[in-house]
Amino acid sequence: MSYALEQSATIATGILLIGVPIAFNLAFGALSATFAYPDILRRPTAEVLAKFRAGGARLVLLWWAFAMTAALLTPLAVLVSTSLHGTSPALLLTAATIGVVASVVQFLGLIRWAFLVPYLAREAGNADLTPARHEAIDIVFQSFHRYLGVAVGEHLGFLFTGAWTALVGAAILQSSNVNGWVGVVGIVIGSALALCSLEFVGPFERGGWKPAAVATPFVYIVWSLWLIATGIALLL
């Protein structure tokens, strides 16, 4: 790769590292303000769907935008692995692969809100809704919530995002163009994210592991700041 291409890739990586967490947190904040997310997920299905229905097309588009921030992790993971100089190719390839998987599972967990949930919300608001159909809607919503939301989006999403973050941190420790302290912080944050992925595993399946539930929002804020710091370090 020529020097000019390397510089262009590094600049693009730095911009994405700064822009993606900002977009993610803006979308998350908007969902918190308009949809009471994520607390709303603990409410009964009928209440969740009624609130979703009240949000209209604007809420659907907001969920779509939130899912797109997860999709942006794919090019970000690839570009990060091309922008760290002097690092083991095997480590960079592994990090890029894990990062793409993290992007895919988070996207799959979120995109249901833009396509599946609008349909369920409309059906739940039907004046002629029978008790049997109401029960069917509840089962479908909760099943997809537990599978795509909890298992795929949260469990696998946190696990692979944490693994990617830790691997990038390890790669930064080997690199010649980013300060080593950024790598150390990445390893710590990545390990914390992976630990948070255990919130609904095993004995915690029903009610969740409370320490993980409390820690996850703070870990994601710190993770976002770490991404931004890494982007700034690459651009300097």
C-alpha cells in the first residue's frame, strides 16, 4: 500500500472511530428520551407495543438509524486493522474478523425494531384483536426479544465487541503509531464488556445478573470515549 493510501485509510479510520460512537450515543439518547429505552423492555408486551405505536414513523426511523450505527462497526473493524503499523498480521486479521462478527450480531439484534416490531405493534392496536391473537403477538414479541435481543444482540454483541476491543488493545501495544496506554485501556474495557455479556447466562437467565446490568451502560460510555480517544490518537 502506498504512503498516500495508508494516510487516507488512517484518516478514514480516525473519522469513523470518532463519528461512530457519537452517532451511537445520539441515537441511544434519542431512544431513551422518546421511547424510555432500555427500561421500557422490562414492561409488559402490550405496553411496549402501545408506546412503540405512539412513536409512529419517526420512532421506526430512529431504530433503523440505531441499527445502522451497529452496521458501521464492520468497516470500522476492517479499517482499524489496516491502520495499526508494525503489528502482527495474524492479530490484525483476527481482530478484524471478530469486529465484523460483533457488527453483524448487534445489527441483527437491533434491526427487528425497524421491521418486525412495527408489524406487531399495528396488529396489537387492531380494534378487533381476539384474545388468542393477543396471546400470539405476545409470544412472538417475547420470543424474538429473547432470541434476537438478549441472546444475539446483547450476549453475542457484548461478547464479540469486548473481544474485538481487547484484541485491538493488544494490537495497539505492538503498533508504532498509537500510544501504548490506549491499548492497555482497550484491553481492560474489552474484558469488562465480555463480562457484561454474561448478564442473562445460566443461573441469571430469568432475572439477569444485577452487577452486569448496572455496569453495562457505564462500560459502553467508557468504550465510546475509548473509541474517540483512539481515533484522535490515529489522527495526530
